[in-house]
Amino acid sequence: MIRINTLPEVNERKPTFVAIGSFDGVHRGHQLVLQSMVAAAKKQGARTAVLTFFPHPKRVLQNLTGPYYLTTLDDRVAQLAEQGIDIIITHDFNDVVRRTRAADFVDQLQRHLDMRQLWGGDFSFGYKREGDVPFLRQLGQEKGFTVELVQGMVELADGVVSSSRVRASLTEGDVADVADCLGRPYHVRGLIVMGDQRGRTIGFPTANLAAWDEQLRPANGVYATYAWIGGQRHMAATNVGVRPTINGGNVTIEAHILDFDRDIYNQPMRLEFIQRIRPEQKFAGLDALQAQIQADVAEVRIVLS
């Protein structure tokens, strides 16, 4: 896999099948499109490329603020690479791009990649989203490429998989549904930083995760999680929230790693969210909090055993 930032960085022009989109989360719907494209390209001896925008176009066009993304950009690239993509272009979505006409963008794809097929679901791109499927198919007849739509969406028992569904489930703390949509557990990553060390005083030290502040966290609460540190997986009871019993204030992610006693400050950690144990709540005092954490840890062991 080759990762580049702009189309002119492509060092070889040859027949290429291309998918364009944000692909935030690389959920099972995205995977269906990409795997179909890869299979078709192999049959025809073509190269595959994904052009993914960052920042997310909605962040720019709708002036969205606060946590929004389902993955970091590096994780998105890694997940795209797992689909067998040859070239991943992490294209900046800026004022120049947002005003580029669809036909002009297609010209760039053909000039630098030799695009032969454009893949997706029901999609559109270009200035004011003028490059919809009918427009692109007409343009393809003129310029020598086809538009390939993957018919049928990935459906679960209670609806279609989409990025908006994943975001909604995260805000409800339904990490099991998120995992069903993604085909893998939802995770956040970052460095382990020094906290206020309150957990140590009640017998439950925690690893405080400094995660990317633009990535969505699951709803406040306690979760059964796996903590990955140095390539090793550990069971952990993780609290996401403001720690109301001790007037914590800002939202934090704190993992009590089970059966673990090592100095891991400033080390990277990835937390995989498996199941929500309970919502965050305020207790009468530290004794009540300690008793509840003991119960939480016992339940985490059952869930992850």
C-alpha cells in the first residue's frame, strides 16, 4: 500500500479503479464497496485507489465543532489498507477543493491515475455536489470511464449500516451495535498520562488515556474493554465521564487494567470497547464508589472471560 496526500504525488499512471469518499470508520458498508472494487480490479489486472478527504467535508461545509470522527486519519488509512487497496490518497478538503467542479476533479483523476472505473454507493462530489451518478455516467461516456455502484446496503436486524448510525449508537453507549456495524470493536487510542491518582486511594488505579479530542467517545459510563499496551491485550474496566462522585469536571477516559501492576506512563494504549456495564452515576461517597467498582470489575471479568 502506498499513502500519499495529493494526486500529483502518484508516481505511475496506469489503469486504476477508484473509490472516493470520507470513509470515516470504514464500516461494513464501506468494506462491501471496497472489496467489490478490489475483486473486479484483480480480474482485469487494474490497480485500486481510494481518495479519502480530511477534514471531513461536513466539518467544513457545515462548520461542525466538537468530537465527530469515528477514527483518527492514521487508523482510517490502516483500515482501508486492510481491504487490499493499492494507493490511499488522504486529500485535504479545503476551500479550493470545495469549489472544484466535478468535471475538473474527474480530469485530475484521469490525468494522474488513468481512472477507468469510479466506484461507490449512491454518491456525489464536486462543487455543490453536482457530480451525482447520472452526471458522472454521462461524463464517463465522454471521457472513457464507467461508474460502478454496489447495489444493496449492509443491513443488520434493525436497519442499514451507516456512519450516522454508528455515531448515534456511540452517543447511546451501544458499543455492541457499533461493533456490528464496523465489523470490529470500536476503539480509541492515545498516550497514558498522569491523572489525579484518586483511583489508587481506593484500590483501583487507572490508566488515563489522552485520546484525540476530535474523535467521538462512547456515552458516559462504565465499559468492559480490552486495553492494548506494547502488543499485549489486557482486560480493563473503563470509565468514560466526568467522575461526579469526586467532582472530576472534564470528560476523561480512565481504564482500570485488571491484574496489572506496571509503570506505563507516556506509553501508547488502544482501548477496545466491548460492552457497556452501566451509565455513569454519582455515589454518596468513596466507600459506595469503591463497592460499585468492585461489582463493575466482577462483571467485566464475566463479560470478557
